[in-house]
Amino acid sequence: MVRSRTRILISKLGLDGHDRGAKLVAHSLKQAGLEVIYLGIRHTVDQVVDAAIEEDVDYVGLSFLAGDHMTLVSKVIKKFEEQQVENIRLIVGGIIAKDQVPELKSMGVQQVFLPGTPLNEIGNYIKEDAASQSA
């Protein structure tokens, strides 16, 4: 089956219930022509990874506002490794310190979007990255 659009799962992990930014990103990505699965808030790492595999997404986008991103991202990456997931790219955004970006990328995060990133920049990044992966 040939997929016509890039698929991305957007979710929030842990107890952080502030999802306005994640919803705005999800809406913006839909407007940009991407297929978005919005999983919502308060999910576990297992739930997000299992949903990403089941939905056959190209990207998982995680939004963080509670300061727990370093711990949770490492758990997602570990779960991807345990499940032998190699074709799903992880992107993160939210309240993340600029000096944490290199560490997140070294852990396996594809891209980090900091506060103030224009919404269209996120969609453009994903479309360009997806095009480079299929070339």
C-alpha cells in the first residue's frame, strides 16, 4: 500500500494536562496536509509507542510543559528499541531549555521545537524531512 500523506501521532505523556499547544500543532499539521492522529493527554510511554506502531505513523510528536521531557524521551526511545522500531522518527516540543537540545538529539530525537517556533515551521520541517527519507 502506498501512503499518500505523511502520518504523525501527537501526544502528551505523563500527568501534564496542558494540551493547548499540542492541539494547535496538530491542527496546523493537518492544515499543512499531513495526516495527524491526536492521541491526547496523560498517556503512558507504552500507550504512545503501541499506538504509533498500530497506526503505522512516520513521526511521533511529543509536547512537554512539565519539565519531565528528558526522562520520558529516554523511556520512549528505549521502548522503540525494545519493539525494534526503526522507521518512526521522534520530534519533541514545548518548554525545553535550549541547552538540552543537543542531549535530546544525541538520545535519538530527530528535531526539537522550542517555545515561539512558528507553527508552519514544524509542518515544513516534517514535509521536507519526509521527502528526504523517501528520496
